[in-house]
Amino acid sequence: MKKIYLLLFCFVGVLFIGSCKKESLPNQIRSFYMGVTPWPPDFTTKGYNLAYNFINDNCDMVSHHFDDGVPWEEAYNDLPMPQQLTDDLSRRIQKTNSSKKVLLSVAALKISRKERTGYYGKSPNATYVNNWSGKHFNDTSVVTAYVKFITYLANQLGADYINFGVESNLGSWAAEEFGEYKQFLSMVYPRLKATFPNIPCFVSFMVSPDNRFLVNAKELEPYTDWITISAYPYSSFGSPVYGSSSPALIPDAFFQSYVDINSAKPFAVAETGYIAEDLNVTALNKEGTLQWQKDYVNYLFDFCQKNNAKFIIWFCAYDYDAALNTFYALGYTEELVLLWKDTGLIDEKMVQRPACQVWKQWYKLQVQ
């Protein structure tokens, strides 16, 4: 009888120890740098300080992401850049520890990802806007202005990596328009490589179950040093109406199909995130939980470790509920901004989520 009790005790003990074990980690080494953008929980001094403190304390690198237009005239004619831009750059430089690696990401496309981006600034010069409004992507002046703008930003920020085509592979491009954009990238790429021969220059690809995205990504492969992805899988799988966002729904080949576009080229995650709360926008209602966000972080890190990823960028360190008030005060009504509101590793009450603890565990590991 004592033997039976002893065996039962040992069995229960093993179960208890197994249930309390830490997240599985590699042998003290990770292949990738870890970073976020400085997107703040609110557009205040306190908000920016929180964002940069997270970068300086919990990241190897920072992603400086520019998705709000190009000062086309200023860049093309070497004119002084808008004050709004120079102030923004000053803050980024001053608040980021100089030891951090720098990813510069610039979108040539509007948020729709199938039109040339607009003019930079809240109140740009109307004459400048008119000068550039009708130009096509394959206009050589557009190429020149864009290359000059990226060169300016890269030099100002000391970029270690350049993403010169954020989310370039939308599946619903019209063939002629995609052809123009492809030609644009084919002209931008060699000029950037000539200027920055020792810096990886690449475009990022949206990961989607729609095969047209993958087809377009393959078309752009010749114009990228690395294969880098933009991934928000919670929006892609399960029912769009009250659907689960469990990472268990992500197919095995979802990320791998993009890595395999050219397995000889280095791989990285240019931006990603995952909801930890329910998402409710027009035509998309998703259940989000703390556990599923944590599960995704574990899934992502394991995948990247197995594929020797160069870096992972989590887009928002913090939920930005408070920042929405600023958007609304400015008359911003686009629902799209809600898609990422609850993807922070830290919530709107400044409480660290379980995913944040996983992040910090991996950050302690030595980079290979």
C-alpha cells in the first residue's frame, strides 16, 4: 500500500512540476534581434517617454516607421525638410539609446497599399502638392525624390537596415498599377544599393491566406536583399464574425511559404502584433485573449529561431486607447486604426501582459 501511495505522490509531483515549468527557450542563444516601433500609448511627453523607455530597456533595436507621406518637392530639389519632420527626427534620435540597431521603414504606398503615398505634413505647401499629385510611380522624378528622402532619413537616423517598400504585395492590385509599382521598386533598389552597399535593403510582404499576395511577393523578390514579412494573423483566420483568434488556427505553411520564396536570402519579421482583447470593427469581429496573444508570441519566436531570423519587430509595445482621443479630436474617423489598438505587450492601464513576460525572457538571451 505504501508503494502505491508513493507512486501516486511521485506522479502528482511530476504533473505539478510540469504544469509550473517556464516557457521553453533555446540554449541561452537566440538568432534574432528584438525591437518595437516608438508608437506611443498617447501623443504626450509621458507617452513618448514610455515608448522609448521600453525600447531602451527591452529591445536590441528600434523600428523607425514612416507611413505618413513623402515631402516630394523638398526631397527632389534638396530644400529644407518640413519642421514637423525635423522635430520628429530630433525626438527619435535624442530618446533612443545609441547602442540600438536601427530599422528604417518607409511606405511608398498609402494605407490602402495600392496607391502612391500622399504629401508629408499636416499643412503642406499647396503648390508642392499640385506639382506631384498627378505623377505616376514610374516617373523618374518620383523615383529620384523617393531615393533622396530615404537617403536623408537613413543618414539622419544611422540606419542599419532599410525597408524601402512597406507592405508591397497586396493581392488586389490591378495588373497595370502593380506593374508600375514593380517598375518603381526596380529603379529604387539599385540606387539605394549603390548609396548603401553595406546595408540590407528590402521590401516587406504582407502574409495572407490569399494566394495572390504570395504571387505578388514572388514578383518582387528580385528587388529585395532579404525576405521580410508583415504579419497580423488574427485578422486572417476563423470567422470574421465573433471568430476565434487562437494561433492554433494558423496553418503550418502560413509563414513558411514566404520564407521559401528564396530560402537563400535572410529572413526577418518587419512588423507584427496580436490582439489580447476583442476586436470589433465593421465586417470584422474577433475574440482576443491574453492567452492567445502569449501563444502567438511563443509561436512566432519558435518559428523565427528555427529559421534563423535576423530580427522581430513587434509594432506596438503599448495599447494606445488614450491616443485615439487625439485622433478623434483631429477629426480622424478611419476605423482601420482600431485594428492594432489592443496588440500591446502592455495594456492601456500599464499592466504587463503575459506575452510581455515571454518577450522579456527571450530578451535576456544572448544574440547569436
